[in-house]
Amino acid sequence: MFIVLVGPPGAGKGIQGERLSKHLDAPWLSTGDMLRSAQHAQTPLGREAQGFLEKGDLVPDPIVIGIVSDRLEVGDCDDGCLFDGFPRTIAQAEALDELLLHRDTPLDLALELRVDDEIILERLSGRNREDDTLNTIANRLRVYASRTKPVLDYYGTENNLCTVDGVGSVDEVFRRILKCINDHQPRNK
Ligand code: AMP
């Protein structure tokens, strides 16, 4: 299955994504992780992305789409994969549709992990990541509302969206995710 995980920062995409990828035995593609690795390794891509990551702004679409497109070429995603934190804009969602259609493996499901802003702020202020300062968190939430929420409408219209309540224990949320996947009738299968 090809699945995208969409949710605000701190919704639990990382922890649930990693677990789901093991469960489905499908690669887990986190653009945030790829960008952070590039930043720490100070590759040209990492240097380009650094300022955006530090401010909590989105890295420009062509860069992120390029990373995902290259990653899909690796060859381990032929039967499916889990995109975590991608797409975050309508342009990225359209590009992903094109990339997947070109490979004849259209997207099966968009999973939204929904968590309210107040809970996010509580969760993230206890986390220890470089981009988790209060200003950056506030900016990332604004960016999510303005740039990424429209992506949910995009998938909703396509009938591909399943929304999961992201508040609860890791196990509870994971069970809700599995139910979503089980209940979902893939369009093209
Ligand atoms: P994440 O680990 O998914 O929270 O992503 C951390 C940061 O990486 C984000 O705040 C953005 O600066 C950048 N990033 C990750 N994925 C994307 C994406 N799909 N588009 C643009 N920027 C991204």
C-alpha cells in the first residue's frame, strides 16, 4: 500500500509511522528525517535546507519533491511505502500523484493524525529537538494551518482521506490507524 501520513508537528507521525512501516513491512519515508540527516552531514542539500528547518518554514517544493522522487528510484518501494510529513503542500500532493501514477501505483490512503494545537504545544515544549523552540513551534503550527491543511481537502475530495484521533496512548492511536486501513476500500484494487 502507498500511504501518506499527514498531521501537525507533534501529532505522533514519526512514532506511528515507524511502527506502521514495520507492521506493513513497507519502507518509511520521512522527509523531515532525510532533511535533518542532510543538515547534520552538511551536504549541499542540507546547507540549502538549514535556514528553513531552523525557522520551522517549509523547505521549497522543488527540493522536497526532488528528494522524494530520488528516494522512490531506490527500488524498495515497488510494493508500497509510507510517506511521513510529505506532502505538506498542494503542489507536493499533485507531484506525488504524478510520481505514483507514472509508476502505476496510485496512492491508496491519506491518514490524518488529528491533534489540537493546545495539546501540540504541551507535547512539543517537552521535546528536545533543535527546531522545537517556542517561536519555531508556533511558526510550524501556522505553516501547517495555512499550507498543509488544504492538502487534507485535496485528499478528502479524492475520497482517499481517513482521519484518526491522535490523542491517546501510542497503542490506542495505532489501533485506530489499523482500523482506518482495514475499513478503507482501495480505489484501484
Ligand atoms: P518533520 O520531521 O516532518 O516535522 O519535519 C521537520 C522540518 O523539515 C519541517 O518543519 C520543515 O522545515 C521540513 N520538512 C519536512 N518535510 C517537508 C515537506 N514535505 N515540505 C517542506 N518542508 C518539509
